[in-house]
Amino acid sequence: NCYRCADARWFWLTGLERDRHWPPLARAVGRPEWLTDERYATAKARQANARELVAELDAIFAGRERHEWAKEFDVHDVWYQPLNTVPELLEDPQFHASGALAEVPAPGGGSSTFVTTPIDFGTTPAAPRGVAPEFGEHTDAVLAELGYSPDRVAGLRAEGGVG
């Protein structure tokens, strides 16, 4: 689940192994008694009581700022991920090191920055090929493929029907 902290910042709990990751979380939030509480002691019980558990976690996490939870999670080995804003993401060194952005040359000089695909296609490069075309850049070619004569395209352009 995604949880909101006292500073209005969010994080995800990312523990994938329910039995392995539950004890560290219960300790990190100051509720070690949950480990023996029949509502939460097993993965099946937590699932059956998920609505109540999430409500309790919502209230607990709302009591501290995200950086405080991050320290607590690190101490207890709780798996989590911050939910960053776009400006935070753009300042994150790991985001840049991951190759998430690519500079693509623009016609006439300069370049534009694009987000790359998060999917790895193995031997097929998945880099952006170029910037998007200008508005109307391919109008003549598309209309010609559709059977429009150059005179008809010129007429449409004169009437304001195409750009």
C-alpha cells in the first residue's frame, strides 16, 4: 500500500514476502504485539483483516514525517520506496544513473530530453529515435498516400482545412 506521512509525503511498502517482511514492519511501527495478535499474526489473518490493518497503519504513518519513517525502516530492514514528486525525481542521482532520460537531437540544432522506456528488449535498442514532428509536417505526404492530388491539398490549405 501507499501511505501518507505527517509532511504530506508518501511512500510504498514493498515487502514482497508476507511472512518475512511482517515482523520488521510491526517492530518499526512500534506494534510488536501485532506479531501475536490473532488479527495480524499470519498472512491469512492480515488479509482477512486488511481494511482494519491498513486503517491502523494509515493513522500510524500520518504521525511522522517521511524522513523519520525512512530512518526507522532502515533500522528495522523494512522494504519501502518513497513516492517522489517530479522535481524530487529529477534531482535523484539514481534516476539519472538508471538511464531513464535520453537527449535526442532536434532538427536545426539543440536537443530535447525524453524519458526512455523502462522495458528492456534485450538486443533491440529502445532509445527514442527523434523528436515528434512539427504540427502539419507530414500532412502533404499523408494526404498523398490517401490519394489527394497536390492541387486538392493546395485547395484544402487555402481554405484552412489543413495546416
